[in-house]
Amino acid sequence: MSFEKPPPDPRTHVLSDPRTIRALAHPLRVDLYALIGREGPLTSAEAGRRLGVSQALASHHIRQLARHGFLTRAPGRDNREHPWRAVSNSMSWRGAGSTEEGAAAADLLEQVFIEAAVNRYLAWQGERGASEPGWRDTAGVGFNSVHLTGDELRGLVEAIDALIKPYVESRPMDDPATHPEGSALVDLTYLVSVEARAADPDEPPEG
């Protein structure tokens, strides 16, 4: 049995194996991956303390993440310390939906990511009033509905990704030296949904 290998580009991890996608689709694993990616190398004990779970539980899920290529060993301060680091700070699973198994795995992972993103947003919203105007007035939720063709939607999503990519590639989360003075970690999560078309009562059914 083979699993995804760490990506050659340390910035982006393209997920294609449904088993690998499902391995990440767990709330605690998403939190562990985000924590280690954000704070840099951490041991299982350190990660467990930060998330309020036992070292044994954190270690189990970290090893599963490592088995599927999301985390790898990092140098420790001594021979007794065994920290882990994230192998990328961006990932994509577009294209996984080309198979039924891949589509089901991607749907599950997206649900977990959405729930995690909503929880982070609500936590920030509770502190929004204390934020500086530059953060408070820019961050938040936007909403647009527009008629697009499939090709136009693809182009729009690719354009958004192209705007974000230079920052992702040049400012790894776990490398403070690349972070500009006055910067903060910003969570950019955008949801794209397409309205289901109602069936035309005058149109004969397929088949």
C-alpha cells in the first residue's frame, strides 16, 4: 500500500489519493496540521498542550499525518526531543473529484475545513471590536451572486489563486524572518457554490 509522498515544492501539496485526503479529514488532525504549520516544529507533547488534548492522542494523530505525507521529523534541541514540522503551507485537492471515491473524500475534507474556518472566524469576531481599524474594517464576510459560465467561474477561481500564491510561496507560516513587520496571520477561506437548477416540469425526464 502506498501513500502520498511529501511534495517536492515545500509550499504546495497537491492531494490526489482519496486515502490521503480522508486521512486529513478529521477535526483534530486539521487543527494539529494548522498549529504545527503556524508555530513551526513542535513535539507531540507541545502540540497536545496547546490544543488541550493528551500527548498520546496528539501523537497518534500526528503519526497518521506523517504517514500520509503531511508532517515530517524536524531537528530537535537534543536527542530526547522529537519535533514535527509541516511539509507545506498550502494544499489543493482540485481534480480529486474525477472519481467517485475521490469526490466523496474531497467533500468530507471540505466539510471539516469549513467547520474549522467558521470556528476560527467566530473566535476572531468575538475580538473584532478590539482590533485596529485596518484589520476590523477589511476582514469579515463578503457576499456576491452573479451568473457565470463554467469557464468563467474557473477563470475567476484561478485568478484569485494567482493573487494569493506569491504570498504563500514567499512567506511560509513557520518562517518568521519572511513575515513583514506589522503583519498577522490571515485566514483566507472562500466558498464557491453553484445554485442547483430546478427541474423544468415541461422537460421530459432523462433515460
